[in-house]
Amino acid sequence: MFQAPLLDGIPQDIAAVADYAAYARRRLDDNAWAYLEGAAGDELTRGWNRAAFDRRTLLPRVMADVAGGHCRTTLLGRELPLPVLLAPVAWQKLFHPDGELATAYTASALGAGMVLSTLASCSIEDVAAAAQQGGNGPRWFQLYLQPERQLNEELVRRAEAAGYEAIVFTVDAPLNGIRNREQRVGFQLPAGIEAVNLRRPLDPNDRAGFELRQRSLAEKRKQRGPSNVFDDLMCHAPTWKDLEWLLATTRLPVVVKGVLHPDDAVRAVDLGAASIVVSNHGGRTLDTLPASLDALPAIAERLFGRVPILLDGGIQRGSDIFKAIALGASAVLIGRPYIHALAAAGPFGIAHVLRLLQDELEATMALCGVDRLDRISTDFLKDPSFRRIDA
């Protein structure tokens, strides 16, 4: 599965986050690489995510007194050293033998936030233990809605018991996108890698209940129509009623991830969501969706500071974080960049990525004349399409 050893140090030619991709490619086989890099269809949305940052230019102010500045922020009651969280990425043992354990340990040691995927290759409890060994960084659990309500509740309860501090409800991926890159290599999980948190060992004392559930599922299959999408996969897609159920079920704040339309963002917050993640799933579900950054301003304008807004998709530089905050985000999530680093150099790579982003963000702030994140605004973007409104 791994074609080269981990780096035993950080080479001089890794000077930016994007430099890790080439080293990750050398180490990963075609199967893992297709899963990591693939996006839906022609992968246009993935490219647009990056282009949205590139086409926005900065407009600095000079001779500002920024001595003593910092890029710390507070999110859902926890202070972060920089406004970056590690996004949920499934099956991280595809990229490193320790998988999510390595990610959790590193993130926590640096005080950074990590979001654990429902499809993690390590258990909710083991990841929490690794994070506790590393330090005290916040950890959130991402929930993909499962067909059985009982299993969803079990996942939430396990996350609560293990000390996770928020539930991230991903609503934009009720089915896998059509990822041609994966199809061309025949992607499959290697032996020994699975979504361990979705295992349901058979309780010998509940054989009757198990058989009843199996008969119920079989009956539902008989009643379905001819469409694999509408009559099968979408039968279990999340709805607004599911969000209401989740909000009523957990004592943790619920973050709704995968929102691009302002009306959806407002409705989620009206129901009780503590935060919104503006995201197109890294371009992995439906191609030709707008870039996340392009969708952000209208959502920020409609929410008008009611809850923190997060954004993912296309972030590679500290200046990208600055631009996202200027357009209304409170923080961002990164996915592929830290996985590239994990694959190439393990925990040291993730730590290096976070350090690079912090250094670049601080440099951008200083050179634009800003000493605090809450002072970043569209005044520092040339000809912005949206002027941020503060509540």
C-alpha cells in the first residue's frame, strides 16, 4: 500500500503547504491517491475552489502599528491558536499506519481542532485517548446519517462520552459523488481498513431484534422502485426533521456542514445549529457547484453574525485564511493539505503544515496592517464582491 518510507525530516524544498503533495504521491499507491485526490465528474468544482482565492487580491494598509498582534480566536467556547481545524477525512490508515491516531495526537498537542469522520479507520474512543495524550485541543465528531436511527444515537452518545465537544452534521453527501478518477483505478479499501465505528457486533441476547431489522430492511427493498438513487440511496438522506432530531438528542452544539445556499443556512440556524460550514465537500459530491469562497459572502450577509461561519475548500496559504475571514468566515477547515503531510511525513508533517499556515497568516495580517482577526474586513480586499456587515 505504501510505496516509499516516511520522511525522517522536512526537506528544504517543502517550503509551502502545497509542496507536500508531490511527496505524498511518491508514497501512496494509485488506489489511495485516487481516493484522496479524486473529485466528482470533471473535477471542475475542485479547481474552482482554488481559483476563487487566486482571483481575489489584497489591498494592504501601510504604517499601521501591529506590534503585539496575534491570530488566536475563540470558537464554540474554546480558544484556538489559529483559526484552522482539521476537516473530517475518512479512512486515514490509507495514508499512515496510525491513521486518525496520528492526526489527533498532533492536533491536540498544538491546540488545534480536529473533526473525526464517521468513516474513521480508528475508533471514537481510541482517537479521544490519543488526543488526550497529545494535549488539550478541541475535538469534534462528524456524523454521516446512518439508515438506523439507533446507530446514529449510539454514535452521538459515544462521542459525548469520549469528550468530543461538538457534532458536525454533514448534510451534503447523502450519496457518493460520481468520481471517475476512483472508477478508473477500481478503488477499494485494502484488507484491514474499514469504518470501524460502524461495526455492530451481534448481541446473542438480541437475535430476535436483529432478525426483525433484517426482515424490515428486506421488505423495504421489495417496495422500492427502479431508481438506485431515488428509491434506494436517497431513502436515508438527511432531512430537516433529522436535524431537529439531532438537536433534541445531543447536549453538544451541532455544526451543520455542507451548506451553499443562504436560505439553508438561515433555516439551520433558526432550528438551533450552533455553526455553519460553507462547503461543497471539496468538490467530491457534485461537479460544477460554486466554489465555497464564492458562496460565503451571501451566507455571511444573511446570518449577520448570529453564529460562527466556517469554510473549507481550496485553502493552501495563510493569505487564503485571511481572505476567507474578510468575506465572513470565523475559521476554516483544511483536508487534503494535512493528509498530504500525514502521508509524507506523519505527525511531524501535520505540525509543519499548521506552523506554515500560522506563519503565513500572521505575515499577511502584519503586511496588511491588521493585528487581530476581528479587524480583518473587506476593506483589505481589492474590489470585493461583498462588503462584510458586522452585527
